[in-house]
Amino acid sequence: MLEIRIRHVDQAFSIPQGRWVVFEDLNLEIPPGSFTVIVGPSGCGKSTLLRIVAGLLRPTAGEVYLGSLSPEEARAARWIGWMGQGPALLPWRTVEGNIRLALEVNRRPLQPALSIGELIELVGLRGFERAYPRMLSGGMQQRVALARTLAPGPRVWLMDEPFAALDALTREQLLEEVERLWQRFHATVLWVTHDLHEAARLADEVIVLSGRPAHVRARFSIPDPRPRRDERRIGEWVQTIRQALAGGDR
């Protein structure tokens, strides 16, 4: 399990109209093994923050550490798993082949944390090993993407609205799968969403970002036991998050 430390991070981009500031002196510590959900207004920099933590974007200023490693070092060590909104599967590869893709790095195959067969079983795709993406539903494709993310055994999962495009029933099923897998592997999770119910359902801790330049508007723990099935209680947390987004106090 890894702690994520974000220290005095600034992020700005040059645009024709001038300087577009996303973060100014952003500081965060994410406890090891926690499931942390980030919410905030559209365009406030949630996905940008994930890209910085993943080592895909260097901040204008400041430092980020995953344990003792920089994001670039952690990515090279295969400590980071990334999952975005779309499955991004290769259409000419089967389910097995798409999962195996995560292990084919610089032409040096990695040993999977679990066998491909075990991963397929874990995400509920047994019997579809040799199916191609065109044969799968959207939810099944995201299951393949989830297995691919987990294949190298990452210690940090960075999840950028991975189920936003799915119908409510499929999304609910996949959220249950993610929660079960996280409890098995004890990874540190940073999860971005616009869905407040999803945040209340999943999070150990919710971080609410303001508009740009983004700062932490609110941060609170959700101590309710898992799995969370009490819709009344979830609704109370949704209201708490909504108030924080609006700038009110809990």
C-alpha cells in the first residue's frame, strides 16, 4: 500500500488568451490503502490531477510522491493502474489479448499479479476469453479494461470516471466488482466522478475541489460500513457533498 503526497503543486497552461491556471499551491495526502473520491465542478482539474499523479503530466511547480517514488518512477515500476471513461480496447485482439497488452511493456513481458485466467474469472468474463470487443456489450468491454488495469498488480489505481458512459444497472454491478476487488488487493485508489451517489457509495474519504484555480474546498471521511446498501444514509452523504460543492459547511 502506498501513500500519495501532493505538495505545493501549481499547474498552468499557456493559451492564446493568456495563462490558464488550474491549481495554485495544491496540497493533499492520500492515506495508503484508502479509497479516495475526488469531486468538483466540471473543468476544475480533476482529470488533470490524476494525470499529474500518473506521471503523464509534469506540474508547473511542486512535487508528487507515491511512497518514496516520483510518478515517473512509479509508472516505470508498474505501480500505477489507470482506467478512463472508455475501454480503449484493440479491436483485433481478443479479451485475453487485450488484458495481456498491459504486460507487454517495451517488449519485455511482465509476470501478471494473477494469471490471465484468474483475472477473467475475477471480472466475470469466463467463457469470453476468445471474444473480440465487437462481440461484447459496453459493460463487458469495461470489465476487460478493468482486468487489464489490474493485470500488472498496480499498487495505486487512478480511475477517471470509468463507468460514466454505462447504464445505471451495469454501472451498479461494476461498482460492486470494483469494491470487492479493492478489498482483496488493498490498493490506494484515487477515483474521479461527477456522480455524488457513486462518491457516497465508494469513498473512505471525499475530497471536494473548488472551481479554477482549484483548491480543496472540503474534505471528510465516510465511516459507514461496507457494502453500503442504506439508500437513506447514502442520500444524507450525497446532500453533504452537494452542500460542500456549493460552498456551504456541513
